[in-house]
Amino acid sequence: MSTHDQGQPPILVVAFEGWNDAGSAATTAVDLLADEWEADLVDVVDGDGYYDLQVNRPIVSRDEDGNRIITWPGTDVMLGHLPSGRRVVLMHSVEPSLRWRSFVEDLLEVADTYGATEVYTLGALLADVPHTRNLPTNATSSSSEVRERLGLRTSEYEGPTGIVGVFDSLATARGYDAVSLWVSVPHYVSDMPSPKAAAALISALAAMLEVPVELPELAEEAERWESAVTELTSDNPEIEGYVAQLESTRDAAESAEATGDAIAAEFERYLRRHGK
């Protein structure tokens, strides 16, 4: 689903804060790609009626003139260009509290106005993975045509889902070529932003789009994150031993040429454990 023709329809890349965004990896990836692809804020989709404001509270700040302003929960829509010249629409949103179908339809209507035909939803989940190894990514699609074209698999999970799953399903039903791309984040550092996970998502998406993305500052942040987590875990022998066990399991799986099915299976186990 890559192109070197700026005449191609734009693509849509979406991430949501909340349950789908472990370590803030997905939304960080969208924001960094917006900077990399020189995207401008072109719209903010009103979230009125979709959020419980006691959960997602509005933010009070001051503008350049010192005036107090209130920013309500909503979806930032940004428009940029890939190196090939192809347009890309990026959305940074928050998982809504209410009326998910209407919420997704509102966002897809915005995408329609730009003529987007491909959708990439980004997500991050907590999993039993070691922070000292490459964080695994997994891509799936609800579309049999997209799966065949890109060599992807379909998720076997059945049960409750998050907004990323709803967005992917409704986008596919609307005729979009939709791909859901996830990264696994070590669950024992769930409270820390994970630049390493954001870097993994960006790398996987760039490879899928066949576009170069080099973010040396993010790579440095990922190294510092790994070092910081190593230092934290070294202070707790129990956690340090657990990480060593995860490393052994991961190395054994890689030596056995494990496929993306193992990553997907871990994702589905996580969903069942947490009732998502």
C-alpha cells in the first residue's frame, strides 16, 4: 500500500489516548510523524457528547496574550506529506466514553473529505515482553484483500474491544483499506512513556509504507529509556529475575523462528485477561 506518486489518494493514520495507548506509544508516534511529515493542524473534531468530562476533563491554559482558554476533549486533524509527495492525514484523538459508532463515523467523514482510501490505526498494549529486546509489532486487517496484498493475518480474538478495533472494523465496512498496527510494551513499566515502543511503531509503519523515517532524537530517547528501566529493575531482584526469564523466553522463541502469530497470540491473551 505504498506509493511514489503524489497523485495517489491520501492515507489516514490514527491513534487514540487511553487503553489503546500503553506507554503513550501510539499517540507519540502520530505526533512525531506529524512533525516529520510537516503536518499542519487543519481541523479539530468536536468531542461534545462523546466524553465523560469527569474522566476526560477539559484543560485550562493561557494563550500568548495571557488570556485563559479551555481546551475540550476532541480530535486533532493534521495534514502533511510523505517524502513521495503523497498527502497524509493524521488524527490524534482520545478514546471516547460514549457513542463509539457515531464517534468513528464523524472521524471517517472527515477522512472522506480529504479523499483518503487507506487507514492505519496505531495501538500499544501491555504484554510480557522484556524491555531489553526489540519490542514486537503486529499488523492485522479485517479486509481479506488487504491481508492478501500485504501478507497480513486476521485476528482470531473474539470478545470486548477498544476504539482501535471499532475504528478498524467500521473503516473496512465503509470501504477503506484498513490496517491495525500494534506494539507490545513491557507491563512492568506501564506508568512510564515508552519512546522505544513509539520508535517500533514508526519503524513498522514506515516499512509498510516504504518511506524513509529517521528520528535520531527518538532513538536516543529509546536508549535512555532502556537504560533507566534497567537501572530500576536492578534495584528489585524479583523483577530483575523476571526480566531475565522474559529474555530467555524471547531469545528461545526467536531462535525457533517464531512468527507474528506468537505476538498476535500474546495480544489476544492480554485482551482476555483484561476483559477488553
